[in-house]
Amino acid sequence: MSSDMQVFRLPDLGEGLTEAELVNWLVAVGDEIKVDQPIAEVETAKSMVEVPSPYAGTVAELHGEAGQTLDVGKPLISIARAGAAAVAPEAPSATDDAVSTGVTTSPEVEAAAETYRTEEKAGSGNVLIGYGTPGGATGGRTRPRKASVAVVDSVAEAVVLPTLEPSISGTRIPGKLSAVISPLVRKMARDHGVSLDAIEGSGASGLIMRRDVEAAITAPEAPAAPAASPAPPVSVGTGTAEGSVDGRTGLSVSARTPVRGVRKAVAANMTRSRSEIPEATVWVDVDATALLDMRAELKKRAPHDTPGLLAFIARFVTAGLKKYPALNTRFETAADGSQEIVGFDGINLGFAAQTDRGLVVPSVRKAHELSARELDAEIRRLTAVAREGKATPTELGSGTFTLNNYGVFGVDGSAAIINYPEVAMLGVGRIIDKPWVVNGELAVRKVTELTLAFDHRVCDGETAAGFLRYVADAIENPGGALADM
């Protein structure tokens, strides 16, 4: 690889994420870019983020297409250094589209890898979670946005050292001991339904090259031999394609939706929560009339600066967690089987927010230090950035307790699944008119249901009931509760 070429690899976007979906390129081949200029939008299991470039120069190659899932550590973009001569595309070679596994790397590849490591140190060094180098210049596009450019095999693939990544650098085809196919070649074959076993490699020692796969794709299909007898009917199962018939139900398959991004993260998180946490649930009906009356009175005095109901309840929750800290912990099991309950000096209050991308849980950091008005402002801000897909992994993954207002969906209660690795979640149902006994007389009051799901490993029912009753009492007597906070 030329010393004038800088290869930027997809960084870890926070919290150990291993992959991200490339949503959109913000630059095109030939664009002049600056350090920390956003080059691509990617969607992780946590959020949508813009990835800035640690290098300045001319975009030489984009290593991916919109909609493609990229692994962390794989080449994202190649950038020619500013002032360097344009690099002409080279003819495909063994290092362009195939990497041999388990063999000694050439001096050229070793030099390329060393160059990459040097460039990585020389870059901006701060490209995680959409942040750039402090004080770095941000640049706009120098040309109109182009359509996403298809990925092609490049010198950048050569710097993925086989000895470091034997599981992904290449695959040896059974029966073809000398044919080792690069990930890009394998993907091309897989996408076009080409069997690699049927291809004779044109590279050194029978290495299967990209051009071999392209030739197989464009080759005319041989006429099928007449069948000796009718084939038995094939039962179509869960692997059916759209438009086919499902073998179990006999119905046509109308759609198949890949599970990825936020939905994939939610599925994994909920499955882990259900499989690991022995949860229990307690609930209580609460007369919220006094809280609604207090808020209405405040709204008369300050129409544009009155906290929402959720902010008041959030304030009661943080006070309750100070009184019952066992619900603001995490249960950890070490590799040796030992277990610990981890407590926190503070509260990061998560709240469930429905977005177009699915359910996410942004968290108000150090919520115990905020007033109801400050909580309201932060809840509104986080809700907005979450719905825009701009919340950072830190904002979406740092909660210690979750508050879920499912009453906005018109339901009274829910047997909620705890947001792993937290140990408890409080749900608030809709507020409706119900008959209620007040001072021995029947009256119509504004009533809601509070539901607390908790991890029975960290506390018993007495603690959970005490916390729930504390929050319920604060809602029924908000003036007195706020005076004591």
C-alpha cells in the first residue's frame, strides 16, 4: 500500500459494539475532505451516528454500500493524503481480492500493515460515537452527493493480516486445498448463488479470484437434464422466501424482515433478561387527583414552564431509590461463578421512548441531582434526539433504573420485562376516572396503576413494596412529598 494512502477502519462506536449498518455515505470518491468531517451515517444497535474522518485528503475508495452491515475493524474508507498524486486503479491481483490464510505474509503486506498502524496513530484519534478531535476543522462537501459507490477489492484488504484474523481472512474450500477466497469474493458468490466448489481458480495455485466469480455469474446456464421421475414435494419451512408458501401454515409468505439494528438489540436484551433474571411484580392503584390539580395550578402561574407529569413522577422515583437503593443496583456473575450486587453512588434514570426505529431507553444521567423542572427539560431533549436517531450509545446504555410510561398507549398495566442489566422497572398506566372512596364517601377520582418489576435476587418483596408505596404516596400527596425532597 502506498504511503500516500490512508485507510480508516470502522471504529468501535461504544460499549463493545461489533458491527454497524452503513446507512448513507456523506462523501464520494474524489471529494476533498478535512479532519473530523463526517463521512458516513451508520446505525448501530444503539443509535444512528455520523462517523468523522481522522484524516484529510482525497477520497480514494468507499469500502461498502448503503444497507451493508460492516464489522468493527474492517476498512471503511481509503483517503489519499492531501497533495499526493492521484493513485490509478491497479489490476486485480492475489492481494487485491484474495488473502491466503495461515501463510507467511509478504514484506509488502507487512509494510502496509505497519503503515496503517502509523497512520492510525497520526489520525485525529477521536472518532468514537460521532465525536471529532477537539478544535478540529469541519468541512462541507466539495461536490454534490453521489449515489453510494459499490465496494471493490482493494489494497486495503491486504493489511488485514491473516495471522491476526484467521477466522475471517479467508476460507479453504473442501477438496481445493490451494483455493482460498477473500471475504469479498465469498460474499459476491453468495449474493449471486454461485457455488465456489464448481469454480476453477485462475490465480496462483488455483486461487479463486473475483474475476472467476464474475465469469461464473455471467456464464449462460446449461440446459437442465430431464428428470427421470417427478421429484417429491418439498416442505417449505421457516427459511421460505417472500411469495412462497409456508409449509406449517399453508399460507403465502407476505414479507420477511431482517432482525437488525435496534430491533436486534431489543430482542437480545429481552431474551437475556427473561433467561437470567428471576423477576417478580407488584402493583398498586393510585389516586393521582392531587398531582393533576397541583400541576394545573402551576400551569396557570407559568403556562410555558410547567414540568410534565412524568417529570414529577421521575422526581418521586429518584427520591424513592435513595430510600430503597437495592433497586438501583446491578447483579453480576463473574467467570469463576462468584456473584456480586453492585451499588451505585447516583442514579441514571432511564425512560422508555418509542421511535420509528423501535423502543429505546435513553437515560437522564445523575437524575437524583435534578429538580422536576430540570428533569422535564432533559427528558424532552433526550426524547427528541432519540426519535431523530441521534442519541449516543452512552445516552442509550447508561441507565441504572427505568421508568416506563406505557399509559400513553392507553393501557392500565403491564408485566414489563426488566431492562437488562438493571434490576427493576417502574411502569405507569393511563390516568382515568374511577370510583374511589374518599373520607368514607364514594367519589370520582383520577386513578392510575403503578407496576414494579424487580429482580428477586437483589431484594425481597418488602423492599419492592416499600419503594412502590413511597412513590404512590408521593403521587397522592405531591405537595408534602416535594417539601421533604
